[in-house]
Amino acid sequence: MFYFIIYEINKVKNIEIIRIYSSRIGHLCWNMDNYHNMVAQNNTVNSKTRVFILDKTISSNAVLDMIKNGLPGIYTKGKLAHILSQLIRVERWNRFVVSFEKIHPNQSRLANTNKWVNVPKSEVNRFLVKHKLTNQESVVFHNRDEAYLNHFNGDGNFHNYRNFPFSDYASAISTLKKYNIAAIRIGKIIEEEYSAANLIKLTGENQDYWTDVTAVEVSKFFVSGSSGVSHLSTLLRKPHLYINLVPFDLHHLGSCAQNSLFIPKKLRNLSTGNFLSLKESIDLFRDWTIHDRHFFASRKIEVVNNSQEEINQALIEMFERTNSNWKETLYQSEIRSRLEKVYSDDFSKYVFNDLGIQLSEFFVKQNYKWLFKS
């Protein structure tokens, strides 16, 4: 019965049903961003009736508020969302449902599009006054550890290889102090406490409804590894210093905002003691799956975090770039050319040229011998 009601309504108002895993902030930001980009390209932002199916849990109500303002629709949760999520499993509903592959593509081209969500000015002003940042710049930091997933008894997938301790930011935070720039830490549930004179801690009880979103909005740039929270920078079109990048695929780099910078984790072959080159790492991850807990151990691979010095030097480079003080060199052109050859994909030209994503020059100089070896 419900199907035929939707079928008849669709004759008058074109209906689309979109399933969003809103309990994960990465999915909420990334999937909705991709969906908006898709409908914007088709000029159908206001010409369809959209029904969004959300999880019972919302990872960030502030993000959802911004999305609702930027993309009108019927947002369902609770019993209605549960019923709809069961109904759309039946094949005949496919005509109305936007597939997961469309909103979670391997090669997304949204990061250089216009920002379509807005943080309320009142929240921005409140944040700046509360944290005494009206006349001071800031940089946001986030690290991934097991605390958040452990709190919710995990999700059945393997994420540990992406972890690193927040204290690895110590040198970078100290450098910001010399520039009189505030460091802001975000993350609802954390594993490691850390303090510094110029660090504003917005974790645990210090987090409120708009904290994470507003912190990223007012910052010069965002620093993090691979985690769902990192997609806040893309949604807000904020440059991203992407440290400890793993796995080595263009999917992750293509999700960064324009003019972002990255440094990868190192992968050591325990049989030879040598680091894998960028090309070897890319080939390794062709067989990677998030469900394989023994992926690295079975291949005798050790995952090595970026050092404090590598992170610090990348931060200095990012700072110079965002201040327009960075002078492009022939060396950077060579790096870009080598990256395009390593990835050997048309999408790489979009990532490294159109988006202007760069591999840290300091990191390349320190690791050149193994990074680009044949």
C-alpha cells in the first residue's frame, strides 16, 4: 500500500529516497556533501521531493542542522525511518532510492565546489568571545584512537592502523605558540589527555552542540589523520593538513578541501627491514579490506606513524601556504609529476592539479630514496 502511495505521488512530485548513516559523522558529512554536489550539477536542488532516512543516533546535530538548511527535504528517524529502511530493501523500491555508491563514490569531485552549508554567525561570534579568539588565529587538531569506538562497543571493522597518540602533535603545538596561534583540540571521547599553554581543549565535557563545527569554521586549517571527523574540513571547505595518511588511495586525498597538504604513514617490510615505496604501498592496498584484522600481520608489514618532526615541519609548510608565503619551486613540480605517475590515473590530475593537494616537501626530502623508488 505504502509503495503505491509513493508511486502515485511521484507522478506529480519527483521523489528520491536517500539512506544516510547519520550515526557516523564521516558518512553524515561525506555522503550528504556528495549527494548535494550530484543534485547541484543536475540543477535539481529544489525540483525534487527528498526523503532522508537517518539512524536513530545522530553523530552531530549541528552538522545535520546545517545540512537541513542547505538541502531541504523530509528527514526521518525513529520508527518511520526504521520502517522505510526495511521497505527499500525490496527491489521495486530501487526506482526511488539513491544508491550508496552514488553518495559514497571512489572518485568524488566535490572538494573544489562552492560551500553550501553555513555555521550561524551568532555561534561563530559566541565561540570567538568565549575562547578569547576574536583577535587571535587558531588551528584545529584531532587524532584517532580506540576510545570512541570502544565506548560504543566497536563496529566490527578494523581501524587500529589509523590510530596515533595526540601527544605526537607536541612539537607542532609548541611551534604555534611561537606564532601566537591557539591550538584547539576536538573529539568527544578521547584516550589520551594532553595539556599545553596554548591548547584549548574542547573534548569531553568541554564539548557543546556547535563546538566542533565552529572550531573548524574559524580556524586557519584543520590537522588530523584518517577519521570521520576529518570530513568536517571538506564540508566546510577548510584546508586540511592530512597526517598519517593510510591507506594510500586517491579516494582519501580526493575528499580533502582545496590546497590541502598530506604526509603518509610509513609501511615497513619486516622481512627486509625496508620501507615500501609509494607505488608498492598503493599496490598493497589493492587487496585491502577494512574487515581484515590480520591484513598487515599476515603480510609482515609494520605501520609506522609520522614523527613529531615530520608533523611539525608539515605544519610549518601548511602555515606558510595558507599565508601565501610559500614559494613554489621546481622541486614541488617534480613531486607533483611523480605523484601523477605513481597513481597513473586521470583522477590524480584532478587531485594534484585542480584541488592543489600537495605532499609535504620536507617529508619528501627526508624520505625521497624509498618514497619514489621503482
